[in-house]
Amino acid sequence: MPNALKTLATMLSLTLGLTLVLLPAAPARADTHGADSGGDRFIAGGTVSVGEPVKGDLFVTGGSIDVEATVGGDVVLAGGRARLSGDIGQTVYATGGQLTLAGKLGRNLRAAGGRIELAPTSEVEGNVTAAGGQVLLRGRIGGHVKVGGGKVLIDGPIGGDVMVGAGELELGPNARIAGKLRWRGSDQFRQDPQAEVLGGIERLELPTPSRAADETPTESSETPAATVRAGAGWFWTAGLLLLAVLLRAALPRFFGGASERLRERPALGLLAGFVLLVATPVAALVLLFTLIGAPVALLLVAVYLALLPVGYASAGIALGHWVLARWRPAAGRGTQALAVALAMLLVSLAGRMPYLGGWIAFIALLMGLGALSLQVLRQRSDAAAR
């Protein structure tokens, strides 16, 4: 029970602090807004530098992020380029274009991005879970490792087992894996003669079709469950395409504005989506403890569940608007609807990719929810100014 209360308190603190970030605040720099709450620190801006120690958790988003100070708790980070050189007491949750960890980490690393690097000076006491175009593990890792990426380099000591799914895997001369290495990918595997894998190396086969075209069908070659899952997946994709087109047609000004807000401040949109995703269930849980608030909590949960597919569809709408804004700004309604449908299809298919698909879908959901949040805040601000 104490752990559950601590989790609830942390989520409530997150909700309060990030809400303060989204509201006008005294900027720490010209392009940075920040707030403190109960030892936790919340920062958002174009260029963010954290040089003072943080006793609790650190929540930060920005185009360029440098965390040089020590952080006693967790770090939740979203940005274009981020470097963490200070020591982190707990776990790092990060997403972005480029992430570099150069300090010590007391627990785990959970990261997704274009390029993820653990510098030779880095130390992770716990486990590492990462997905990215390039994943470079040069530091010391005390626990297990699960990695998916286009190119994966392991060139440091790892205390546990390693599971890799990659197009290219390389073990450098400093690789010392105490456990077993399991990997799935192409034949591009290189191991330096000095690299050591004490638990052995196991190559996992890539998924293959249930049967070749010239084979005689058998009862076990294609299961009904697999067929149902595939059909449900395409049905869900078709529903998202239709939802995105209908939303854009029914509320063109609102979703046009939401897409513009997201293009202007993508990092803040990602953070706002995270706030909405986390804060709503917490608010419903708090309301359930009050007699009067229980019906409101049930209504809030229903609205929340309905909002999730709308948020995901909003990501496709924003992508379609971005494409038209760059290549055909004066497009007609038919072209706009086609662009939104194709963009939604692209987002849905990307979400099915092996290894990275789950992260892509999650980030798309956050961006879509963030676009909705920013647009609602803008409309409220404009209404108040009248």
C-alpha cells in the first residue's frame, strides 16, 4: 500500500507541476518556463540547461536539453537533443531525436529515439530498454538489456542477459556480457576477437510465413486466431482513417488550429499529451473517493476512453496538414481529405513495425493528445482576451 500511495502522490505531483508549466510563468530564461512542486522540477523550453541539483523528480521537454546537475529521483524527458551528464538517483524515461547518457544512473533506463548513446563514462545500475535507429552501448550496465534498432553497438560491460533485435549488431573490443546474448536480425553480425559473452550467443530466427506458395496447406499452417488478429488490425486501421477524415471535415478550424499549434511547439505538444494521458485517470481515481464525485469520475473515464482514438487520429490529421503546408498550401477539400487519410494510414502502418512500432504509436498518441490540449488552451486564452 505505501508504494501505491507513493505512485499516486507522484502522479498528482506530475499533474500539478506540468499544469504550471503550461500556464504563463516567470521564465528562467527567455525561452524557458519552469516550476517547482514538492522537490520536483518541471521545465519546458526551446533550450534547457539544468545546472542546479534536483531533490525529487525532473520533468523536462525542449529542443535542446542539457542536464548537468544531480537528480535525486526519476527523469522524464522529451526533446530533440538531450544530454544527461549528471548523476540520476532513479530511472530515466526519455524520448527524442538524440539522447546521450554520460553520468551515473541509480536504476533503469527506458528510452526511444533516433540515436541513443551510453557514453563510456556512463553507468546504469539496473536494466536498459531502448529502441532507436542507432543504439550505442559503451557504458557499464549492471542488469539486463533489451534493445531494438537499425544498428546496435555493444562496447561495454553488461551484468545480465542481452536481447537484441536489429538490422546490424556489433560487439566491440570492450564488450563483456556476463549473461546470454540472444539476437534476431539480418546476417550483419560482427564480434571483435576481444569481446566476451560468458553465457553464449543464440541466434533467433526471423518470423517467416506459415507456408511457402508451393506448399500444400495444412490444418496448422494458419490459425484462426492469427486470421482474426490480422482482420481486427485492418478493421481498426480503416476505422482510424474514417475517423480522421470525418473529424477534419466536421471541425476544420479546430483541427487546423491544433495542427498549427503542434507544428509551432512540438516538444510542448508531446509534454501536454503526456499530462493529459496521465492526469485524467488520476483525476478519476481521486473523484471516486468522494460520494458526489463518483458519477463525474465514471463520466470522465468514458470521455477519456473516447478521447484516445481521437487523439491518435489527430496525429494523422496533423501529419497530413504538415505535408500540405509544405507542398500544396492551397489544396481543395478533396485533396485535404486524401492527405489526411494517407497520413493516418502511414501512422497506423508505422505503429505495426517490429521493435519500434509500439514506441511510434505511443509517441503519435501523445502528439495527438497534445495538439488537442494546446488548441483548447489557445481557444480559452483567446476567449478570455475578448
